[in-house]
Amino acid sequence: MYGAEVWQIPTREINKILSTEIYVLRRSARKSRIERIKNEHVKEIMGVKEKPDIIDNIERKRLQWYGHVKRMQDERLPKLIMEWIPGERRKRGRPRKTWMEGVRAAMKTRHL
């Protein structure tokens, strides 16, 4: 997925992406939900059981981009933007999940 390394995907959207992935696999395997075949079996049929899902690929690309930017020189624009902290106040309510929080979570799940 092009440009996925800079996305911050909310949990609701993650669930939609994963369900769409299973939907596409089911359609490719010509298996209906009416047949009540489990998702793991559909993945076995399609030969993708051992392969990572789309979200894992997005997290991997995000971590690759993070490492690439961290190795950049300090005056490069992507590094300046990544380290920039806005000076204004946030809006009321719960703050949105930042890109760096997503990177930290991906690093934590991979024990990095």
C-alpha cells in the first residue's frame, strides 16, 4: 500500500481493513459467509495463513520509515517535521492518537 508508512489508522479503521481483507480472500476462494467457514480455514485455502496481514505490513513499513527518518541529517525536512511540537493548545476532549504513539506501539509489540 503506497504511503501507508505515514498513516495513523484508528482502531475502527483497522477493523474495517481486516474485515475487507478477509472478504477479498473469501471471494477469491469462492466461499460464502453462509457456508460458515472460519477465517483461518479460508486463509489456509488461499495459502496466506503464515503470511502477515495488511496491518502487520503497514506497521513494518511505518517502522522502516521511522528508522529512515531517524538516520537523516538534522536539517532535513522530514526529520524536522517528525520532531516538531506544535505550540498551540489542543482542542477539548481526548487527544487523537499521534503517529509516534503508533510507532511506539508497533515497537513494543515487536519487542524493539
